[in-house]
Amino acid sequence: MKSNKFWIILLGSVIAGSVVVALFLRQAPVSYARIYKDGIQITDTVNLLAVTESYSIVIDSTIETGSAEGLNIVEVDHGRIRISNADCPDRICIRQGWVSSGLVPIVCLPNRVVITFEGDSGDTGVDAVVG
């Protein structure tokens, strides 16, 4: 009897783990991107699905503060967005590349720039994760 209980618990754990992994790997389509600098939204909401021609947004903190705080260039294309250039030392935000799903935001921590994503109804596609 003890052996059956072990296999039931193991099977339940594998199924629960599979559900959690499926939620994280699901590519939730996003429609909107919001760009923040220091927690303040600096551009209007970008409708990624309405973009017909790619363009760039320059986020230059040196103009606002007069200090050499940071420069980011955000590139927008149909259904996707990325940071194409930044003067931060680690450049992790650039290596993240094009993002077209709302699972992970784009973050340039040294320059305090964050790009978040939302779907049509204002959600990111994932309601909750239960472990």
C-alpha cells in the first residue's frame, strides 16, 4: 500500500510541474508596450500590432538631468520591440533581443528603463501560477 501512495504522489507532482512549465512557456500575444524611466511612463502606450513601419525611440536622461545618466534606443517593429542600443556597462537589455510576448519585461537596470507588455484586455496572458 505504501508503494501505491508513493507513485500517486510522484505522478501528481509531475502533472503539477508540467502545468506550471506549460504556463511559463506559453507565448502570450501582446498588443501594447509601455516604456518607463524611473517608474514614470515616458511615452504613450505603443500598440505593437498597429505598427506598419519600424521606428526608434530615444531615451536620453542626459537631457533631463544634465548628468551622464544614460542613453537607450528602443526599436519598435510590427508585433515586437527591443532595446537596440544602450550605454549601460552590462548591456543585458540589448542581448535580450526582440520581445513579442508579455512573459518577461525588458529591463535596463543601470539606466532605470523598463518596458512592460499588455494584451488587448490589459493582461499579460498569465493569471496565476499555482505550485
